Amino acid sequence: MEHIHWYPGHIAKAERKLKEQVNIVDVVIEVLDARIPESSTYPDIKKLLRDKPRLILMNKADLANNEQTQKWIKTIKEKTNFPVLATSASDNKDLSKILNKVIELGQPKIIALVKKGLLPRAVRVMVVGMPNVGKSSIINKLIKKTKAKTGAKAGVTRDQQWVRINPKVDLLDTPGIIPLKQEDQQKAYKLAFVDSIGENAYDVEAVAEIFIKNVNEIYPDLIKNYYKLEDEEVNISNIALRRNWIIQGGRADTKRCAQNILNDFRTGRLGKLTLDVNE
């Protein structure tokens, strides 16, 4: 199996920046990809966020298997003791539920400030997660049409910008990027499937073949039926030939086919799939 290699560069620097951001907020919204909720969880998340109150959002739930999403919500709640919500950046129906949870999680901090004789203030929250799990989309969803940036907070930081979501919530308008540090190659491949790792870090054809293998184990015949294969073996070459993706010499255009297969998954055309299976 070909390994995925990436060069995130200054992981320590990235972690230090994230810790600085975490220090200035009361609540953290951690975003996972609902299609790979376990693989998109950072192994050292407790070290990064420490005891900061956390709301965990399983984003892109509209692309994931509904039954698996509900199982993962229960599992993650039990494991972390934090609230977990399924969400989709394209749907605002759960916006008030998210904000209410943020306010609830931030209340102990606000009460503590009042006890010290300080005036109550809005709960300060930030959004964190692995690359491409939808952090910016969640931030845009929370902001909606709000354009009023409140600027730097006195005594907190000079270069962070805040957005007043409502009188009770201030949002740090830049996402906290959790740096990629993944020794587990199985999880690394799943991160590649959902486009959380840049394509320069892996061979797209090798990743697509492993994607097909993974899907076949969980959803037998799905790939075969979607690409209208008959008795052929389910692989990139045969899918390319079936789609008439041919290059010079009548050979299968496997690279184009691999990119299309991954894109069909990422956009939901293959159906609602969860690749981290919760038995």
C-alpha cells in the first residue's frame, strides 16, 4: 500500500497559535466530518483544547449515512462528555440550537466574571477543526448576514477580529486550523477521500483504488451499480473504460477516472456514505 506523505511544516508553530486562540475564548466549536467522524478527530485534541468547554459539530451530515451519524453522536457524547450535534453548512435550521448550546457552555465563565465584580459580557467562541471539514462554512453560517465586526478585544488580543453574532455571543472570525499529524495510514486515506489532505501529498489513483475497496467492504455493489459495471472487476481501469475515458492508444484514462470517483463521493453523488463504521 502506497503511503500518504504530507509536509505540514511547523506543526509546533501551528499548535502554539491554536493554543493562543483557545486561551482567549470561553467555548470551542470543534468541527468533524460526519462521513469520517473518528478519522477527522485530532488524536491530541485534549492536549490542544485542555479543559475548554466544547461543542462538537458533525458537519456535512447531509452527505453521511443517517443511521451511522446517530450512532456516532451517541458514541462521541459518551466518550467526550460534551454535546454533539449533526449539522450541514447549507442548512440554517439548527442555527438557534447551536447558539443556545454555545451560550449554555459559556455561562459558567460569565457567572465567574460577575462573581469577581465584573460586568457580564457575550460568550466568546471560536471554530476549530482539521482542514476542509467545513470550518469556514460553519463560521459563515453563524455570521449569516452579520457584517459588524467588533474589532480587537481590549486586554485580550490586538490582531484577532470578532463578530457579534447576537448580544450573547461573540465569534472569532478566523478558524482554528488543527495541523495534520497523522501516523495512522488508514485514517490518513480517509482524510484524503474527503479532500482534507492536498492532492500533492498522495497518488490520486492509489487513493481512489483504496476508496473503492473501502466502499465495497461497507456498501457492497454500490460502486458496481453506480458505474454500471457488469461482470468486470470493480476497479479504476474498468470504470474508465465503461465511461469511455480513453487516452492515446485506447488505454483507460485512470487518473481522470480516479479524480471523478473521489469527486462523486465528495459531492454526494454516490449517496449518503459514512466510511468510519460504528458497529
